[in-house]
Amino acid sequence: MPKFYLTTPIYYASGAPHFGHAFTTLYADVIARYKKQRGDDVFLTAGMDEHGAKIAEKAKAVGKSPQEFVDGLAEEYKTLWKKLGVQNDDFIRTTSEKHKKGVYAFLERLWQKGDIYKGEYAGLYCVGCEKFLTEKDLVDGVCPDHLRKPELVKEENYFFNLKKYLPLVKEKIVSGELEIFPESRRNETLSIIESGADDFSISREKVEWGIPFPYDSKQTIYVWGEALTSYVSVLDFPDGEKYKKYWPADLHLIGVDINKFHTIFWPAMLMSAELLLPKKIFVHGLFTVNGQKMSKTLGNVVDPNDLINRFGADAARYIILSQFSALEHGDVKADEFDIKYNADLANGFGNLFERVFSMYLKYRSGDNKNMENKNIDAEVERLINEAKNNYQSHMDNIQIFEALRVVLLFAKHLDKYINEKSPWDLYKTKGQGAELDEVLDSLMAGVEKIINWLLPFMPEKMEKADDFFKKVIAKQQQPEDKLGLFPRVI
Ligand code: MSP
């Protein structure tokens, strides 16, 4: 059984989970479920990034200790993933002993290699971003993302010798040994390497809320110096069985905001530590909400819990993943969630299933005909094969929005087929018989495919549909029995 190790970013424990976090995590869950369907031994991770100045600041603002503060948020994230049906196999917290053990073992390799040196850093630090900015990044003297003036920080730091590894990272990317998708993001990475990235601090002097830097008691490890290591510490690096079994990662899923850290810093750190590189990094675009950047100040932060309350967990999964193609930046049409739900789920898949099942029960001749010896209309057969190939190729290329579109289009073809064949007329004019049976069997074959294709996206609903499907075939349902998968919302 081939193994498939898939990771999601560990999110900052600085605020409640929002649409963006749910987007990446659900994206990963769908891929994980798809790989499982195909027989892979999948390991999917989630987790929290719990150290750093920003988190300490937030905790203080609400009168909590940093640990208390992050404990509460970790619970919130875990609960959300559970509610959304995310099948993560572990949940790594950077305040855990397991993580610290992995980080120390990892760092020791870099230290022994002579790739860490002491230096002085002076720069503009944005606590909101947890990174140094350049004058060029600022708009009117403030960080455009956090609308705050970065602090001028001058401190002694330990640096990682990134420069030494840049040509090697480039080589791995160019040779395809390290795959970055999509192409546009790969080019971005290559152009950052081309223009020369600086060595980065791996420790901080004035940040108390962090893992102590083992080689200098006045320092803590910089959040980005330890966060990436969570991808191996979660597997009990350096000597855990899981590490031996699952590393290297088959896929890191991230947003474009953290591209540089994953496609340049991380591979360089791994090479320094003499660990294998991840095979593939998929970098998705970022979204705006109704055309604006999602922000608390604008009041347009979409809480996934609201979606679950309104539509149920599976439909929330669908809505979150069907908003925009991950290949580009996109926009979330928060004003149109109801419209989307009614169009694609209630009137789309839900209505199609209901129509097909009730016609099958009403018009199909013979009892207990099993689906093995059925006649399928050649045109439907062709549509099935076409959709199947497109769906699989999109899923294999981590393009799940595109895969969903294929399924939706296929459902529309089936709707059209029903209208063209009008089984009710066939029944009226010719009664039950081979011709009508073929139409109904073709429709059932199509619906069976849709259920299967949508299973990684809406697991609970599709299991329910599959159960109903089997009962319909066995004629254990009545024509007036309703599946009621996606009741319309008003
Ligand atoms: N803690 C770091 C990640 C360390 S990984 C070793 C971090 N955390 S974060 O909480 O800021 O999460 C960033 C990630 O959240 C993005 O890369 C993306 O996966 C998701 N998103 C947050 N906002 C988003 C959008 N507006 N659009 C799409 N995804 C977004 O960075």
C-alpha cells in the first residue's frame, strides 16, 4: 500500500479559525480522502503555531497567560475540524514536548553542520506578520496588512546560512525533484532565488514566548525557525516509527503568503539537516471576500461555524471549496452562499438524485435487477468516461475546484438527458420495457458515479445517498420516499 503524507499549515494561535484556515484544511482533507479511496496509506496532519510576539501580545490583551490563551484556541480549531469532518491523523502543537524534542534534534543537525552563526540584525519588524519587512513593503510607513508601523528592531540573532543552499534549492526545483504547483508559484520561487534571498534569523533576542534557543540562553527560537519543523516533529522525529514510515511529505498544502518559507527556507533547512525533501508543494491563491481583503475591521470575516449552522457540515465543506480555483487568487461571494447552496446542491445534485430514484422506483421493470447486467446508453457511457477522466486528472493534480466543476457539469448533462428522453412519456406511450429500462439504468449509473466522485467532498451526505441508492436498486424504497439530501434554504 503506497504511503501518502500530507500536511496543512499550522495556523497561528492568535485568533479564531476563519474561512481561509478552513479552506486549506478542507482542501487537504478532500485530497486525503481521495487518496484513501484509491487505497493509499494516508497520514494527514493539522496543528497550531503557538509561539511568538504576536501571540504573547494577544494573550496579554485579554488578561491570559500565553499558554492559557493558546490552549483555548487549540481547542477551538480542533473542535472545528471535527465538526467539519476533517480526518487529521494528528494535531501538532508547537508548545508540546513532542514538538520541542523534534525541534532540538533538528536544530542540532544544522548547528553541527556549521550552518548557524551569530550576527546582528537591524530591521523593520511587523509583529502582525511575524516577519521583517523592507521599506518597499510599507504603504505610507505602515504594514499594509496590519495597518501598523513596524518596529525598528536591532538585536543579536543567530542566522541560518540560507545563501549556501540557494543554488542547491534551485537545482532541486529545476530538476523537478522538488515539485512546486502551480507553475506560476514555482516561477515566483525561482525569481526570489534569482534575486538573492538573505540569510534568515533562526533565533530572537527579545521574544520571551518561544522555545529556548539551546546554544544561547538569552535567545528563543524564531517562530519560523521551529514552525516548519512541525512537519517532522509530528511524526516523532528523529527516531519515531511514523517518521521512518511517512517522511518525506508527499504533499505540503499552503497558501501563497507562506510560499517563500516553504519552497526556499524549508528545503534549505532540510538539506542542511540531511533529510529528504518533500516531493510536492501545492501553493494555493488567496481570496478576498466580496472583493475586499478579509479583515476584522471591515467586519467581513467569514466564520466557518456560521456556515455549518446554516447549511450543515457537508454543505459547508462544499461551499468553502467551490468558491474559487486554488490556481489563482479568488473572491469569496459571501453574499451568495444561499444562492450557491440552492443552485448546486438543492436544485442541482439533490434534485437530480431525487428525480432519478423516484423514476427508477416508479418505471423500472423487473425486481432486484442488479446493476451488473444493465444496458447503458452509449451517449451516457461516453459522458461518464469523459467526466471520469477529467475528474481524476484534476484530483491527481490537486485541482479540486476544477474537479467539482466537472461533476457539476456531468450532473447537468444527466438533467438534460432526462428531459430529452422524458421517461414519463416513454412510460405513458410504451409502458415498461427494455427502452425505458436502459434510460433508467443509464441514469442510475451516472448517479452512482456522482456519489463516488463527491464522496471525498461531502462524505456524510454521499454515504447517505449511497445507502439510499442501494435500497432503490433492491426496490426496498417506495417511489414517494424522499432522500431529502439538501433541503432548500430560503
Ligand atoms: N503559522 C504560519 C504557518 C506555519 S506552517 C509551518 C501561518 N499561519 S496563519 O494562521 O497565518 O495561516 C496562513 C494560512 O492560512 C495560509 O497559508 C492559508 O493556508 C490560510 N489562509 C489564511 N487567509 C487566507 C486567505 N485570505 N485566502 C486563502 N487562504 C488563507 O502563516
